[in-house]
Amino acid sequence: MRKFVLVALFAVAAFGLAFATSTEGQFKVSGAVAEVFSLTVPGDFSGGSISSTQESTWTIGNVVVNSNFSNWTISLSSQNGGSLANVNDANVKIPYTATLGTLLNAVSLSGAQTSQAQSKTPRAGTTLALSLKIPAAQSDAQYQAGNYSDTIKVTLTHN
């Protein structure tokens, strides 16, 4: 009887396997996220006053970065090496430092300054306040009267 049960189970299993069939297929899905990578800088700033006796702070405006890339950096560089140059005598200069949000704090622009790599921004972007600090003249000196200017370049890069 035991043999009969085993043979019957074997027959049912073999018969079931003989009629069991399956088919399968596969396909790939893919898509792309459009790049978002933009920079907005403030307009030209004028009318800032410079004092020989006390530090001056110029609030230039906001720099806005919008990026869906991780590892972006922002750089500041100065045409006059981090100094305001007298418009009538470019050899007469007044140094300054720049602050850009929390990314660059009171840095000299004697050479380009680059932030650490940053992660993606919120959809509305990240707003970074840009300001300049002009120190008082050293010791008992005075700054030469006149108009001074510089051009600051802001560069946004991603890897």
C-alpha cells in the first residue's frame, strides 16, 4: 500500500509538471530629470560711502543659486584683486573683504575664493546675501578723496 501511495504521488507530481507552463518577459523603464542650474546676481551697486575713520559695510544684494546638482560650488573673484581702485588713478586702492551668505565669510578677493561643495538647493533656490567690508584707514592715514570701483565676478560650477 505504501508503494502504491508513493507511486500515485509521483505520478500526480510528474503529470502536474508536464502540464505546468509559464512565460515571462521583461522590459526596462527609464526617464530623465531636466537640469536646473541658474545664478542670479545683484545689479550694479553705487553710492556706498567709505570712511577713513571707521569700517564701512556695503550690503550689495542677494545672490540666488538654484541647482538640482549636488556638489556645486560658487566662486567670487575681483578685477582689482580685492580692492576698490580710484577711477582717476588705478594705483590708489582701498582693500575690502567679501561675505557671501554662510559660504564665504570675510574673505579677501586678492585671489578667487571658492565655497565648499554644496548639496541641491530647494526648488525656490538658495538666497545668499552679499556684502563688502571696507576697513578704516590704517593709523592716522586718510583715504584719498574720489570715486572708487571694482568689478566682482560670481561663478557657479557643478561637477
